[in-house]
Amino acid sequence: MKPEMRQHLAQLSFEEKIRKVGELVLLSRKIKAARDAEVSTSYRGSLEGTDAMDAFISERKRESEL
């Protein structure tokens, strides 16, 4: 981590640090969902209608509800 960023974080209040962590968690979930959607699209043709695809889609829906 860059020293400037470390200093900036050290000066933030605890509440602000928690808020930033929450933002990072949400961003991580969005990126993961987008990546998984991209992967599922490439496999969809060969797996469409299979139990594996149904399980995958069900799991993605469950995770997005969290």
C-alpha cells in the first residue's frame, strides 16, 4: 500500500473505515457476479438445460440475494 494512502486511512474515523470496507465488499461481489455471468455465457450453449447449469444458475441467484 502506498504511504500516502496509508496516511489517509489512518486519519479517517472508525465509522468511515467501516463504510469503505462495506463499499469494497459490495464492489467485490459485483465484480465476481459479472465475471461469473461472463463465464456462464460462454458455457451456456454446451450446458444449457443440464442439471449442472440449473444448479449453477440457482447458486448465482442465491448469492445475489445475500
